[in-house]
Amino acid sequence: MEAEPNANGPSLDKTPERKSFNRSEYYINRELSWLEFNQRVLEEALDRTNPLLERLKFLAIVSSNLDEFFMVRVAGVQDQKEAGLLKRDPSGLTPAAQLKLIAERTHRMVQDQYAHLMNNLLPELEAKGIRFLRCDELNRSQKSFVENYFEQVIYPVLTPLAVDQSRPFPLLANKSLNIAVFLEPENNLAVKRQLFAVVQVPSVLPRFIEVPCTGGEAFVFLEDVIKSQLEVLFRGNHILDASTFRITRNADLTVDEEGAEDLLEAIEKELQKRKWGAEVRLELQSGASPAIRDYLKADLELDDEDLYTIPGPLDLTAFMRIVDLPGYDNLRHEKMTPQEPEDLVGEKDLFAAIAKKDILLHHPYESFHPVVEFVSQAARDPRVLAIKQTLYRVSGDSSIVKALAEAARKGKQVTVLVELKARFDEEKNIAWAKTLEKAGCHVIYGLVGLKTHAKIILVVRQEEGMIRRYVHLGTGNYNDATARFYTDFGLLTSAESFGADATDFFNEVTGYAVPAKWREIEAAPLGLRKRFFELIEREIAASTPEKPGRIIAKMNSLTDERMIQMLYKASCAGVQIDLIIRGVCCLRPGIPGVSENIRVTSIVGRFLEHHRAYYFQNGGSEEIYLSSADWMDRNLDRRVELLFPVKAPASAQRVKAILEMMLKDNVKARRLLPDGTYVRVAQEEREVLQSQVYFLKHSRRKGGRGSRRNRAAAATPAAPAERENEKENGKNLLH
């Protein structure tokens, strides 16, 4: 039987005799790579150069990321194992081997996470006046407050659930917080009879209960208050043991699009099932008795590796509320006001500015307002005849959706492709789709079997007896909340070639038209992979020992095996390759004779690195492309994606300079080693440079002038609903 590869890194051949890139030691397992990404997020929580509440936020993000990782990725691998699949992934691991290594790595990560919370963050917060108390630490007045709060607010909401022969173990919702209780009746002294019950911690109540405190803030956890009052909840019984626990379930949707008469209705039904998928993880408060542990494991049918003993409060995502606690701005990053975009300084009319030249936008350093205004102005403009747009993820109080609805009510032709299958945003997108339909928009739900991940807006405008088309293309979602902390590029253009491509694109996804040939863009799933291969092959052909080829590629993840093999081929031809990859990277850099010319950098910082940009030296005739697509098989083969060139020389040079600045980062950048681990980039004697801070300062210098209208729009504070949405999105900030 063949041995599993070493998860800590294979023994790499230094002089491969043949250029075959199908060997398992040339690849990093996707799930283990993701865990290393989450480790980098955890490192930001450990980094004392970050403000205290920002460190707490990173710690909460680690938990949020792990939740989704288990609900989707681990659940998928478990399904493979249970189906008896023995097929190995590119790194040579079977599903069973993956689960073993995932559990080992995650258990270590969770222990490190809680050690930092309990030993560092909570004591530091207490020193700043933010305390988290146990019920036995409360003084007399605080105890009185908590008892009254329990009686008046908590007790009426609670529903204790007995478990016995007539009442089976309850079906507990995904990610809900619960208390397992062993008890015995007071009047049953002759024959000891233990009973079991479950109390669900109400998610409708605040997780942190603020108690009276002289100076600063003091909180107790909701579950601790409930546990302290179990004798009240179970009158007539002795409480023998009680522990908090939490279940994570498989939350992936399975929708038969071919057989669904109404896709919207089918997804609505599937969303209800998400709460009750198969259990994949049990988190149990440390100190729980073996009886409770064994009872829960047996009933949930989980193995030891699926059980996580938690030495602190469960579900650290709740700390997002503390991150936003009023009165502690000194413990957070200075608030950032997105600046007026460099290419719009001095411009008063957006359409006139786009007609003059292409506009490059760099979010969040430059305001997302021009994108919102692009749709809003089109909705108001009597000369605009039609608006067409794709929507993948939008904010909870989307200005763009409101503008589209307004345009339809004004009689304009409005077509919106709403992707209902955007994971964990399905419910929100269904609501927006219904809103748009009621306003009179033509709403399309995408293509069967494909997610539409492309970001594009087309505005058709009548000008002086002719039709002119204006286009926005982006690397990120049309979400005005996440645009405040996701890094993305956007391009506004009125070039006829882009307008014609945009028209063909919408005709293809809404009808049956197939474009004869794209003029500027390329689209997945039909031609994008081929186009990337051609660009890399061209770089190989142009590369010489005297002037080697050069590729810089920035993306969220690199997992596609064939794309990795193309990069290995380019490296062997001497092409110098820099990959800036925030998350998963299955490529192993630095393998002699295979990937020795490839360097992989990951930047994890205040903002989520989200833009996708691709630079090719092309023998001196440089080309820059932006895209909605990562180099993952799902993006290249199973999604509708777009790749588009940056044609304006000044804009292209600006994107290149941004990429090169990221490669100079020696504060938040980590370098991937051949064994799959990451190390911080050594500063040596170079000037300390943090790319995100540089872009912030640069945008302030460039955007400090210009029209009062644009400056005011850029500085407009978020509406309450938008701020709430921003908090919610922040929980998954780095996933």
C-alpha cells in the first residue's frame, strides 16, 4: 500500500529528469493551504502593532472562517469519505487522509486562538476598561441586576427540551448555541435516575449582557447567566452537570436546476434544509464531564476528531459587537474616508468624464460612489434608454438596486442578472430579485449549471442622434458596504469595442445569441482558460536568457491543476513569475528545475485583498488584464466570468505600479515556502513598506482636490442599515 505524502512537505527532487508536472509532491492540498491562510489571519490577532479591538476582530474572523470551512469544505470531504471514494487529490491525499490532517491542524489552531484570547486579549481589554465577568465574580448589585434580567427578559424566551424515550434528541439548528444538562428529580431519592435535557441559548437576545459597572464596561455571557439559573428553569430537580456546546452542519445546497420549474422557489426550499444538514463538528466547553461528551458524540454520531474542546466562550464571532463598542475609537484603526478617484478629480459630470477617457477605480482607497452614481445617474437621465447589470452579492440596503428599480419605474429597459446561487447570500438575493421584478425589471436567474460571477454594467444612452454605450467592469461585487474594506479594481469606459462586447455578453446570458468573436473581453466557461494559456505560452515564447519573460498575477486563490502546470512550464522556460495570492495556493514554489522561478506572496491586513489582476511583459509590449476570476477550476470551467484588458496606457501603468508596490510590502506580506508554510518577508535593511498604508496615503494626496460634489459623496457616512451590513460582512471579511 502506498504511503501518504508527508503533510509538512515532500522530499523534493532537486534535478527532475523529465518535465512531468503530474507528481503529487508538486502540489499542496487545498484544505491544508486554506488552514495556513486562516493561520495568517490569526497572526494578525497576535500582532501587537494592530490596535487592540482590531486584533479582537481578527480573532473573531478566524472563527467565522472556520465555521464556513467546516460547513462547506470539510463537509464535502466527509461526503467523499462516506461515499467510499478513494481517489487522491493532486497532492496525493485520500479523503480520509485529508480529514485526519485537517483535524490535527485545526485542533492546534483553535488551541492557539483561545490561548491568545484568554491569556492576552481579555486581560488587555480589562486593562482598557472592558471586562468580561463570570457570574461568580459579580458583586451584590450586579447579581441582583442579572437575576432580574433573567426573570424579566431571558426566562420567558427559554424552552427547555427534555430528552427521553418519548422525546428524542432535538434537531438543533446549525451554529446555534446550546446547553446540555444532566439532572435528577428531587423526589426520586430511593432510585437515582439521571435525566438529560437541552436548553437552546436564544439567538434573539444579546450574547453579551451589560451589567452596572463603575468605570468602563462590564459584560456577562448570556449562556453563563442561563447556566447560573438552571435550578429555576428546572424546578424540582437537582442540576448534576451542565455544559455549553455548539454544532456545525453541512450547509451546501443541492439544487436540481434542470428539474426545477422555478429556480427561485427551489432555492428557497433548499435554504430551509441548510439549518439541518449532517453534523460535521461539535464544539464543547472545556470542563464538560465525560458523560456529557460521550452522550453528545453518540447521539450526533461524530468521531473524536470532530470534537473540539473549547477552553473559553464558544463562537467568538459574537465579539464583533465588542469590536464596534462606542467610546473606544482609540482601540481601533482611524476611520478611513474613501477619496475621490484620481481619474475623476475635477470632473463634474460622470458620463462626460467617461466619454473623454477610461476611468480606473481602486477601492476601497478610492470611493465606490462613482459606481453607485453611474447607475443612479443613468436611472435619472432621460437620455438613457437601457441599463443591464449582473448582481452576485449586494449590500443589505443597496443603493444600486434602488436605482435599478427607479429606472424601471421611469420606463427604462432594465435587465438584471441576479445570481441566486451566491453561497450564503441566496436569501438576500432572492429578496432583491423579487423587489426588482415588482419594479418592472427583467430579472434573469443565470444559466443552468453555472454561477454568473462576472461584474458588468451596460448603460445605453442616446446622444446627439446616436447611441453611445457606457460600461463598468469590475473585479469585485456591486456591494457598497464591502467596497469599504475589499480591495478591488473597476473600469469605466465608453469605448465602442467594450460596448459592443457588453451587448453581446448580455445577449448571450439572457438569450441564445453566441458572439462570433469577442473584441476586447474574454469569458468563461468557454474561452477564458484558453486565453490564459495563450498569454502564458506567448510569454514563454518571448522569454530569452538575456531578457526573461515576466508574469505578475494577483488573485484570491490558485487551485487549478492545469493552470499550475502551465506556470511550472513557464518557470522551466525561465519566465520570472510573481504570484500575489491572499488565500489558497496549491502550487509549490521554489522546487529546483520545476518552480524555482516562481515566488508566491500573501498579504493579509486591514483590508481584504480581493482584486484579480494579471500582468504579462510580452517581450516589452506590456499587457494588463483585470478579471472577476481566480485561477480555480470553478472559475475557469463552471462559472460565467470576464477578463478585460486595461487599454489606456496611464491606467495600465498605474495597475502595474500597484502590483509592484504589493511585491515590495515587507510588513503584512508573507512568502510561501516549498513545504507549504508561510514566513513573513524579511525587512533586512530596506525601508519599511506596508502596501495598504501606502495606498491610503497615496489616495489622500491624489484625491484631495476636485469637485465639491464628488468629495462630499466620497465622505458621506454610511446609513445605519449599511453600517449594520458592513458589520455583518466583516464577520467573513477574510474568507
